[in-house]
Amino acid sequence: MPIDHFDFRPNTKLRTLRLICHDPLMMHWPLLLRTLEDQLQSLQSAHLQRVSFDFQMNVDTLVRLGPFPDSLDPSSVHKAQNGEMLLRVSELGIHLSIVPGSPPVCERSSPLHEDPSSTRELVEKTAAAGLRTIFAPFDARGALRITTEVYEGETTSKFYSGASSTPLSVEDNVSLADASSAGVPEEPPSHVLIGQLARTVEA
Amino acid sequence: MGLLAPAESLRPVPPDQVAVQPYPYRGRGGGHRLHRMAKLAMHVRTCLPLLVPLQHDELYQGITITSRIDFDRLSASARESTRVRERLALTRHLDIRSSAHTMPLVFGRLLPRLETLVLGEGCMSPPIHRSFFLALSQFPNITSLTMFGLELFNFTELRNIISRFPLLTKLSIIDVSCKHVPADRIAASIARPSPLRSMRLRELVIRGAWVAILHGIIDWLTASTLTCELISRLTVYGSVGEGTRHFQQLLRVTGRSLIDCQLDFKLGVSQRDDHAMPSAQEGSSICR
């Protein structure tokens, strides 16, 4: 069956790409590997300079994901990261957003990982390490940057509407470009704030 | 039309009524800095005419109306003062959070240079009277339209708003819902021919919309390839529960124009039943 991914072959002038990957129920290494490979293959003809993958998952998903299996061969996805792509892409960012608890259909959360520090450790041992394996060519070139954000929200649905959960901690600095891409305006509006004007003076 | 009024007609601005405050924000360097357009605080009814001596004409280029009281004050000031009307004629950006349904009727002819319109945070209650859509045609120069936090009656209302702006180049639809009509009716309204013959979008943002609206708006916009073929910036979030067919449609139409792209996707196996319209229950948060 085909893997759910995008075909960017028509978009040959694409320079900046950010993909947000969710649905933790389906997240496992073989699927992730194949999806990323398909995605990279479809980007071969693009003029990419910056790529960002955001993975949003629950702690239980992280537990189920586990470490990258030795039996899985990442050579095909390494091949997709060919020399031309490595030269063009100056930064490959991976952002891991972790929400404590379970995906909607899971029965319970993992109490062992409710502490943010242990969650971060778990992320490093599983998702982050596995993604470093997948993107080893980028990592070797120094273009790979992995950041982790541990939320105290309840469900991943908060990510989509823009209503943010409260991040407990952020590892590594998130650049303004990331903030901008997340909906944070770079320039404040130059408005006559009428409502505020009236309130200010009347007060 | 002169920008400055005769000096003898200018009254001094009482210090307690005018306060220029820095507008802090986190800039590229991570620090705070003053924005070139400082936030101006003053009593609207008293001080709108006094913007002239301040020589801050630029401030009138952007207006935010956050309440019915503000709306009434501004409309009253516009009626009473020629100077206010002159300044309004310079306005390029209008952000309205209240009483938007009467906005084009009241301000339509007063804002001939309006380029950016933001309809936000429940500024209208559905259903919207048809006079609103008709009066929107008085803003022919609008190139940027943002709708966020809106509840519309049906997809037709959404389509009717967008299609009033033939010069639109930037369209943002954020957290827009149509709760009063079953989602499957959207399919019927999409089937109508696209009226956007002159519209050439350069930027499209859709976030937090119902899946049905998300798919409906993409189908409608891409019905005419001309509408989307120049899009260089594309942001679409909200593929939960569906496949990537609609996203693919956009990527195909935008083609070589696309430079900056942000999408979310479901990690899994493609669903073949893309044509099935979701139910109205998709207004719940999990489906956004």
C-alpha cells in the first residue's frame, strides 16, 4: 500500500520546506524510514536550502517507537541524501514536540515518563538517535539540528489550531525563522489601536 | 488633498491624552526594539482629529477596531470630521474584531485605499446578510485577506467573502468553521464554477480549519489553475483523518512558483476514500 507523503516533483524552485508529521498511532521506524525516503526522493529536483521536519507525538508513542532497530537498513534513505542535496541544503532541522500521556485510543499513559527530564532522556535514546541514524549524511556534514520540546498539554490537537500548550523546556534555541514559520509575526502591526486608546485614556 | 490642516485649527494635544509607547517585540536578534510605528494611545473621539499636528499620518494606515464602542466612535468621528475622513482615505490596513457585518456599509467609501483586511475573532454572527457581501465590493484594492476565529453559516459565505476581492494575492483562513450546516453540503457549493477569474494568489495560509472546509477551499481555489499557479508561499495545516490528495492538488497547481512550503501530514497509509466528505461532527478539536 502507498505511504502517505507528498510529491514535490512539480515544485522545482522550492527553497524552504517544513513538514509537520503527526498521527502517533502509526509511528514506527520502518514506516518512518520509508516515508522520509519517499519524501527525500521527491525533493531531488527542488532547490532546497532549508528543510524542517516537525514530529509531534505522545510519550506512549515514544515508548512504543523505541530505539532504531539494528535490523533496519537505512542505506536507501542515505542514498536519497545525495551529494547535490547535501550541498544545497544548509540546514535540516528536526523538531520533536512531546506531549505527556497517551494517544487518544491508548488506554493509559506511561507514568515512568511523566517527568520532563526522563522524557527528554527517552527522546534522546529513541527518536533523536534514530533520526540521527536516518540522516547520518546530513549529520556528518553538520547540517542536522535536532531540537526537543516537552509540553505539558494533554493532546496533540492543540498543535493544529495554533493554541499552544505550555512548553516545559526547549532544548537548543529555536531560530526566528522557526518562530515565524510557527505563526509568530516578524513585524508587529502598525495599528491605531482604537480599543486600547479609549481604555488607556479613560482609565 | 493636503495632509496637514491649517495651523490655526490645530489644537495642542494634552499630554494626559496622548502617550506614545514603545512597541516591544522579539526581533530577529532575539532582543526587544522599538517598532518604527510606535503604539499611540489616545481617546478616539477627542483625539482622532488631532492626529494631524502629530504628523503621524502613517499611523492611520492601520486601524484596529476591537469593540462595538470603537466602531461607533470611529464612524461618528468620520461623519463629523472632514479631517478624519481624509485620514481614513489613507488607511491601508483594517483589522476588525467587532461589528464587521456593518463595516463595509459604513466605511466602504471612506477607505478607498484599503489593501489589507482582517476579519477576526467572531466579528460577525452567522448568517451574514447579503448586503455585507455586496458592500465588500467597495474595497476593490484589497490584496490581503485574513479570516481567523470566525464562525460562518456555510461554505458559501466563505466563498462569497473571498470572491469579492479580485486583486487578492494573500489569503489566510485560520480557525474558520461552518457549524450551522452539515458538512456534506459543502460539496454541492464547491461544484459551482469558480468566480475567481482575475484572482492570482501569491500566498495561501489555511490553518485550524475543519477538514471539510480545508478540502472545500482547496477544491474551489484550484478549480481554476490560474488562481493558484503563482503561489510562492503555501502553509496548510490540517490533514488529520484524510489523505494527501488535496495537498497534492495544490502542489501540482503551484508547480514552479512554490518557494516556501509548510504542510502537515499523517504518517501512515494513504486513504483511498478521499472523496468521502466528513460529517459535521468534524468541528471538534481533534479534527482541526
